[in-house]
Amino acid sequence: LGTHSNTLEIFFSSKAVKNKKMTNLTEVELNDIIRSVINMKPDIKDPFYVLDLGMAKCIMEKWNSKLPQIQPFYAVKCNPEPIFLASLAMMGAGFDCASQAEIEAVMSIGVSPDRIVFASTCKPETHLKYAAAVGVNLATYDSSIEVEKIKKWHPKCALLLRIKVGDDNYARRPLGNKFGALPEEIIPLLQAAHTAQLSVVGVAFHLGSAVTHPEAYRLAIASAKMIFDTAVQLGMPRMHMLDIGGGFTASPQFDDAAATIQAAVESYFGNEPGLKLISEPGRFFAETSFTLVTNIIGKRVRGNVKEYWINDGLYGSMMNMLHDPDRVIGTVKPLALNSYPDNPTCSKLMTYSSTVYGPIANSLDTVLTDYQLPELNVNDWLVFSEMGAYSASAGSKFNGFDTSAIRTYLAYSNKSGESKMNGNKI
Ligand code: PLP
């Protein structure tokens, strides 16, 4: 399969998708897919991703069952893999873009500009001009200087006032010290936009990535309601859009958050006619959809500890661990290939305290310490699950290990025990 569009055309016209049989891969299917990729070109030892499109579909179904009236605008920054974007687009998502390049990426797969929110509160002027030229007419702001820039370069742009909510303790990775209007800034910022004859259509918030206190969504929705009322008191047209941001994880946290959001929307906006609700989830869709497969390129034994070097690390796909020390990698499992009998889980093997380093000449590039693994050897493979969020998109080219060159392979299961794979690089 050569290009993105014909890959997708074949994928979405396949019987499994049409008959709604596509689902996420079982662990055994995933292992088989990984082995097939490796066996296709046994001499190639580069790291690669497997994107489980069945998982993405299941996650979208989960979203639609719990928050059906809230359209997700997937946060492209989280993982801009083109096929992933296209599959979300085909399932009805809009997109949160934070730069011209992200807008270009989304529009190049055929998404119309009215399905994009320019959700960076501080936009380069050239990117604003580009948004105006291509008709991306919805953006967030949280400063009066941004109002001046938008007035100058994109006066037709409708605005969402991004607010900071609470004291920033609600998420594993908070954002509030950098983004969002403080309570005392809200009236001046509404007035600044009104005076500039820009239309403020709603309120946006983002509680941080991986929200740990779902109750914070209720506080934020209550604050948004007060701002809707304040705008009317200031003589501005009534707002009609609420953007509840991201911060969801595909775990029970989502169910709690969704229930809290539903109740809060009902109690604060239940009688708000024509309210459009959107959100900006990133991690929720991307995290569990991608598995990273790395190769062991070096080994050292120090006393009781086995040390391994792999060919991806903290300056590559695991960059987010630098900012998010509590990040738990889903699971890390060796794929039994070279040094073991053909046992997919290696579960019966003796394990040892192990350290896993990334390939960079910098001691910070340590991926795992005191982690129990069976004994591995150079050219074995280590599989990291749940690696789709802020991984490939955040890595660097440090030391020449280029994260952007990592290949992605598509797969899904069709519920009949038969898994499918696209064997080419996307
Ligand atoms: N929207 C904005 C403005 C963000 O800054 C982020 C993450 O940094 C997201 C959405 C996505 O957040 P998450 O991946 O936690 O859902």
C-alpha cells in the first residue's frame, strides 16, 4: 500500500470495518503482528510502532457512549501520525491544532477548516495569517496582546476565552501556570475582545494532562457558566460554545470524568439553548492505540544487575518521561525471539533486576531502573505498550537517533481471531 489515501481507502472499505467487526488486537494477535514485521526484514533492527486501529475505533465508541453530545477535537500534538488522524477524522472527530504545521497536516487529509480549533493561546503572527487564509475561524486566547494580534491578522476569527481553573493540582501534568485567564483577568479580556469587535463565542479550559480529580471538571463548568452570564451583563452577545479541553485517560478515570461532566453540564447549562460542546482529548485516543517495539543494542552485567541499551529512549519516544516522572509505561515485555524458546510472554523464565538505557550519550537517558526482566541479549526485542501519547511527536534527533524516522505499521483484529496488518511504512 503506497499512499495514505489509498491505505485508508482500502482499510475503511474492508469488510471488517464495514461490518463493524473491527476491534482491538488481543495480546497474542499483537505479538504475532510484531513477529511478522520483524520477520519481514530480519536484518533491520530499527524500532517501530504498531498502531492498532481497532483500538482507536473502540476508544471512539467509548467516547460516544459516555459523552455523545460532546464532539472530540483530537489534540494533534499528542500524536500526529497521518493515518491515525485520518481514521479519527473518518470517525467524526474534529481537531485541536496548535500551529500552522498541525493545521496543514489535518487539512491535507481532507478535513474542512470548520472542524479545527486553533487551540494555542499564543500564536505566531504568520500562523494566524495562515489560519485566516485557509478559513480556520475559531481560536483560543488568554491575553489582551493576543486580542490585538488576532484583530490585526484574523479579524473574522471567533474566540474562546481560555480560563485557568483552580490551583493546578488536578492533573498529573498541570498546565495552569502557563495557560488560562485568572479570575481577575476575565472581565478585562472579555471587554478587550468586545472593544476590538471580535466575537467571543465561548469558554475553553484544559485542566492538564491525565486529570486525577474528575471533580475539577464540575468546578470548571461552573466557572464557565458564570463567564457566560458575565458576558451578557457586559452587553456582549450570549456565548454558545463550551470547550472542556482534554486530560482524559482510557481507564476508569474516563468513566468518572464523563459522569461528572454530564451532571455538571446538566446542572449549569441544562437550560442553555443551542450550546455547542467540544473537547480536546489527546492522550485518551492515542495512548493505548500504539505499541513501541525496540531492539536491544547493548548489554552489560554489573553484579546482580543486568543492564541493557535499546535503540529508543528519553530523547526519543519516551521524551514525555522527562516531564512526567510519574508516567507509568503500560507494560514492558521482551518479545521472545532470539534467546528464548518461542514463548510469547516469557512468563515462566527467571527474572533479574534490570536497567534499560536509551541510546543517547547522556546518563539522563535511562528508561527503566530496577525493573524485573528475564535475561536478554543483543538483538532481542523489548515491547512497550501504551506508547501513543506524546511519544513520536515529542522526540528529537539527538545523537542522530531520529524519532521522526520510526516506522508505524497498521493493524486491527476482525473479531474472528484473524488479525490484519499493513506491512509497509505508512
Ligand atoms: N488541548 C490543549 C490546549 C493542550 O495543551 C493539551 C495538552 O497539552 C491537550 C489539549 C491534550 O491534552 P490530553 O492529551 O491530556 O488530553
